[in-house]
Amino acid sequence: MGSMKTFEAKLRRLEEILDILDHGSEPLDTLIQLYKEGTALVQELQKMLETAELEIKQLTPQTPSDADDTETAIDQ
């Protein structure tokens, strides 16, 4: 997992883990390790999405009255 850098690569790995966990054919120890890896990936992906959202907000010109409307629309 350490070599994965892109959002897409991390998302693909998470999907692989979910497929394995759904089938449940691996030993319990392996399933627990995969679950831990999956939860770590979810946190990393969430952080990446938050960073991307912040960058988009910074790049989007807003008037003071637009700022309130945009935040409400994004948060929904």
C-alpha cells in the first residue's frame, strides 16, 4: 500500500479489499488485516477529497453573498 499515491490507485485498492471482504473466503487474520487497510484507505481518500474541495473553493472566485450559498450547496 505504501507505493500507492493517486486517489484512483487507492480507490481501486479499496474496491479490491471490499470484494475480498464480501466473499469472506480468506482466513480471519487476513480479513482483519484487510479491514484495517481498508479503513486506513478510507481515511486517506477522505482527506484527499477534503483537500481537493478546499483547492476548488480557493480557485473559484466568489462574491461575499455567493460564499454562503456555495457552502450550503456543497455541504448538502
